[in-house]
Amino acid sequence: TNVVNAYKNHPAVLSFSVGNEWDLPNGPSGTFYYGAFTNLTASANFIQQAAGIIKSLDTNHVVTTFMADPHIPNVHPLSSSQFPFELASPYTSDIVNTLCTNVDVWCFNVYRGNSFQDLFIQWRSISTKPMMIGEFGADAYNHAISGEDQAMQSYFDKRLFDEALYDFSSSRSNGCCAGVFKFEWQD
């Protein structure tokens, strides 16, 4: 509440985002949201609640959230119609369309190699809401040469940017990608 009220009228604010990779079991003993929740449904319920509070305080900005990938087998598969034999739940389609309806734009950190593969087709199959790509690409470190490989990373990044650009909603009537971010760090 304090953050939204302090910044909602600032001209540089484009949106408010809740959570980063909260869909991954990255806490102790496989807990979610860095140990805050025991299961994915509880984590999604928190995102829904936080997004609702933000929307009640600010009607001029969209609310986003960052998940890892829309299809992660054994964690949250894409949908029951496409992956009916997956045992993990909830499905991403349930998270997006039932559990977290207060989220306006879905952002994903996608690491599928030098291609997004069927990411945009997958998203269009479960939602009409806009999506964005957050993190993507390849690690700058190349184990084959035991060092940083800027040429390889440039190749991956250019190819991935081109794929995302092809599916931009601003340039295609059926495009679903609202934007691309590129975050990188090296340990």
C-alpha cells in the first residue's frame, strides 16, 4: 500500500509488478515464493490478493507478475487439455484464468535455448491477456571455452529478439507479446 500510494502518480511508472518466479519450488523443502508458501496454489492466491490491493489503490496502471515459464512439467503444466496426463497442479491455465484474474499482463522468464519454440502458441491457447518476456537467452559463460562467449550470446539474443518481435501485439493482429526485457548477470 505504501509503495503504490507513493509512486502511482510518478510519470515514470508504467506498471506495478508482484512477484518474480513465485511459481518455482525454490524455497526450503520445495516451498514456493522463497519459502513463504507451502504450495503453488497458496502462492498464486497471494499474487491475486496483492494485485487486487494494487488495483484498488491505482486504476491508472496495469498489474504484472513474473513467472518462470508457462509450461513446466511436474510443477505447473500449461493446460489439462494439452497435457492431460501431468500430475502437477494447478495448471498454468488455471493460475491465469481462475486463481490470478487480477493480473493484467503476464511476464515470463524463459530459457529454452536459442528459440522460444512454441511459447507464443502455448500462451494464445490459454489466454487472450497480453504477455511479455522478461529474462531470456543464454549464460554468457561458455563451458566449452572456459570463459565468456559474447559471440554465442549475441547469436542467441538476436535470434530470440527476432522471434519475439515477430509475435509483438503492436505489429500483428494475432500477436500476443507486449514487450521484451533483457536482464543478465554473471556470478
